[in-house]
Amino acid sequence: MSKLIKNKLFSMLGFAQRAGNLISGEQGVETAIRRGKVHLVLVAKDCSKNTKTKFTSLAKGYSIALREFATMNELGLAIGKSRRAVIGVMDRGFARTLKDLIASMDEIKGEKLQE
């Protein structure tokens, strides 16, 4: 079940990218957060501690949900790019759907969510 949800998440990320509703890369995501364009921040589980700390702080400061999800390779592959440590979701609907899917996956795994 978890693998099915993860595959659906990757498909949704690809669709959101093609629709122009994602921003990726640390600098681009940071700028979009500061401009109020991001509704969800996805941080790769294997990115550096500094990156996690930076974006956790930014997301909290701007009241944006943040989820740790997948690896840098998986995130990049899902959106048709090279490795990505951070992705910003700029559409509320996509953000809500992705949060729900990640919550379902985390619930299955028994993990706690960060809000």
C-alpha cells in the first residue's frame, strides 16, 4: 500500500511540474517562500542537516507546511530534473493533495507528521 501511495505522489509531483505549479532548488524555493507563493515545502530525507534546518525555519516563519519525503534522487526524477533537495508547491490544491497522500503514507508507516 505504501509503495502505491509513493508512486501516486511521484506522479502528482510530475503533473504539478508540467502544470508549472512547482519550484525546485534551494534558492528558487527560498525566494518563492519569501514572496508568499509556496503552500507546501517538500524536503528530501537525505538532504543536508543545514538545508533541513534552514527550510524548517523558513516554513515555520511563513506558516507553510513542510514535509520530509523521498530522497534527492527520487524528487529530481519525479519532476524530470537532476537531484533536488527541496521542492516548493505553489498551488493550494496540489499542496493539499500531496499533504494528504504523505499523511496516508506516514500513517501506514506509523510516522509522525511535522506541521
